[in-house]
Amino acid sequence: MFHLIPAPLHRAALRVAHWLRGTLRRWFKPNLSGVTLVAVDGESRVLLVRHSYGGGGWSLPGGGLKRGEDPVAAVRREAREELGCDLWGDLRALPPLRDTLSGAAHVGYLFVGQLAGRPRPDGREVIDARFFALDALPANIGRVAMRRIEHYRAHRG
């Protein structure tokens, strides 16, 4: 359905929706929950993405949980939506993170896994996806993503 909308218009709508969502979170302070994928490749590099909305920095793939959705199902859905591919094999769950996003309480479910193919950003929501070594991360990583990367480092095992 969204592919009926021209990509530049879709990206503009995503930027407005991102701003509106943040504003509503600051006003109403709902309890939020979401998933984050730490996708690693055979060289232990992590996948970072850049969204068409927000500050333009690098982040980890993921998104919000739908009402009643299982976190494992949600992270698999987000991988298909944001990266255009499925996850391979089992996922490893990290301990959940509790923090604040846009002024609202948030529980983040983090999973480590591998992609079953090459990431294919759709050019609408995700405009770039690349693997980075943990000792060579780009400078413009968002605060939330960096906190999740540190959480992954602490629980790599």
C-alpha cells in the first residue's frame, strides 16, 4: 500500500509522524515497549541503519511492539519491514532495558541474531544499512542506539 505513495512524499510523512509521535509521548507519557535487533555478521560486526526521519544518525533496527505482540515475533517483523530480509536461526535475548524515550517510560527488548540475507533498505523508512566493527563505529550514533550497543557489549558472553 505505501508503495503507491511516491518515496519522497512518504519520507516527508514519516518525518512529520516521527515529530508528532515524540510530541504526543511528551504530553501523555504512555508506557511504551519495543524491540531492538543487534544483527551480527560472520566477522562479529553489528548492523546499523539510518532512518529517513529523526536526526539522521545511525541506529539499530527495531521498533514498537503492537498490542499483544510477542517480542520475538516483533523483532522478526521489524527485520522484514526495515531490512527486507528474515532472521536466520535462533535469536538470543538480552536482559530488557528500561529507559525514557521522548519523556515516556520505555521497556526495550533486545535480541542478537543474524540476517538470512543482505539487508535491502526500502529507501523510504530506512535509507542506509551497513555493518560496522565494534571498534570502528561511526561518530553519529544516536544516544539510544549507543546505550543498546553498550548493553550488547556487556552481555556478549
